[in-house]
Amino acid sequence: GSLKFSFDLHFSSSLCVHASCSVAKSTYYKRLWIKQYRNVVFLHNILCLCNVCHGLLVQQNCTTTTDTVCDVSSGYYCKSVTDSSGCSLAEKHSQCVAGQRIKEPGTSRSDTVCEDCQPRSFSKDGVTCTAWTICSKTQIKIKEGSSTSDVVCGSAPRQHNLLIAPFSFFAVAVIGLVAAGLVKAG
């Protein structure tokens, strides 16, 4: 809300009031230069409530002349910076998901930046991307890779068909000879 003070001062915060004789522990004075009509400038003290760092770290305690300065805890970043370079609203850093990597780690003033893994690479944990495994010449690809899983390689099956052809030919020849011998004998 907006409070109206003498000299037609409109102060946009409901946390400040006219200066009083007693200073509570959770208040501080804020000096404002107020320009009144006919270009006469007045110095006015107003009493403001100290900021409370809800879920934030206290970077600087409230004094009789300055407000509390809050900052973010580890793992969080500031979404709303105050005039005194403190923070009034923090949010937890984003977590990259499987198939992504951390392009830029989060700081106290910026969120984590994630990016998708490049083609032919994967990430299981959302931290780093790793190139797919290339199967050796003695292996075959059992499972294709994806952005979240590696290629799976396995042993190539033995070439049994190279042995089957000669044995098949031999078996047919033997059967043919036996059959021919039976026909001749009969």
C-alpha cells in the first residue's frame, strides 16, 4: 500500500513510518530528501522496519541507519536483487535431466544452464555427456544408443555356417553314393 506523509510525500512501502522518539530493535532510520513546492528541500527521517531474511542468509545485519542485507544459501540463486546488492527472493538451482549436460553451473546470481547432449552422445545423470561406445570389429551392436543410454556391444556369433555348408555337401554326397550303390546292387 501507499502511505501519505506530510509535505505530500507518497512512500511506496508500508514498512516505513514517520520517525518516532524510540527506536525498536528491528527498525532503522532512512533519510529522504523531500522536495516541497517553491524549490525548498527538506531532509526527513522515516523509521523503517528491518528486512527479515526468510530462507536467506544474513549478509549484513540491520543497524540504526541501514537495512538488513540478505543473500542466498549454497545451491540457490537470487531471483530478485535488492538496491543494496542483497537478495529478497531466492530459488533452488535447476537440475539438468538425463540426456542433458550442465552448460553453465549455477551461481548465487544465475540459474544453472542446461543443454541437450550432442548427437551420438548420452548422459545418464544430467551432468556431463559422453560419446557413444564404438563396437570393435569382433563385436556387434546389440542395442542402439540414445541421449540417455550408451550403445550396447556384444560378441559376434561364430561363423557356424562356414562349417555347415561343407558338411551338408558331404552328407548329400554320401547319401547320393549310398543310394547309387543300392540302386546298382538291386
